[in-house]
Amino acid sequence: MPELPGMPDPAPNADERELLLVWLAHQRAAVVRKVADLDEAQARWTPEGALLPLLGIVNHLTHVEWRWTDGAMLGEPTSRSEEEFRPGAELTVADAIANYRARARVTEALVRSSPLDRLTADGSGRDLRWVLIHLIEESARHAGHADATRELLDGTTG
């Protein structure tokens, strides 16, 4: 089976904010590695209709960050659609990755400009620290999902 080069864990960091951001970036990179070298058909493939296509995972995670940063943290209106999991032909692999990276920059700017104990605007009592940990968890969950889909697609692991 082909192997992707390993990704070492992020280095320790005494700055909690930066530690959380580097772990989120690490999970994002794991997801992008699974789709970046695929063609459009491969990126949309699912094993007999099960799981999500790799392109859908990237698109979904982009929307997740948007909902939590712009929506929950900033109080802006957001939405959720099942279509984000299986995007149409207009979304290319390159565009999905570019959108994900752009959203990452927005998230990182918000995190670096706000206290970690800043409460969300949705009145839930959650704070930015909780949102960051949730984004890491959601990204890690889908990185594992991407691992499974990619291995079933072409045997690539790692």
C-alpha cells in the first residue's frame, strides 16, 4: 500500500492559544493531505455510496468553521445544508482546499484577536476555548473518516 509521508505531532507550546491553533492546523493538514493529490472523480468517490467523499469532508469542515466563528462567536446568520457533504460539480478540489485555507485564516485571526474566555454570541455559555476544542475534535473525527475513505479508494494510508 502506498504511504503518505508522516506528519509529526506539533511541538509543545506553553501558550494555550497557539497550542490549540497548531493542533487545529495539524488536523486540517491531515484532511487536506488526503484530497490534495486526487482528481475530481476520485475526490467525489465513496465506497458503494457509504461514507462521505473526501471533497465533501473538506467542504463540510469549511462550513463548520464558518458556523462556529461567524455564527456562534460573532452572531452572524449561518445555515447548514446536507449539500455541503456532497458538493456539486462547480466546486473543484483546488477551490475546496483554497476555501478551507481561507476559512482557516479567518478562524485564526478571530482566535488571535479575542480572549479564550470570550463567550459565544448564541447565549449557550460556551466560550472561544470550547469552540476551538470542538473544532479540533470535529476536524480530527473527519480526518479519521478521510483516512478510511482514502484507504478504500486507493490503498493510501498514513
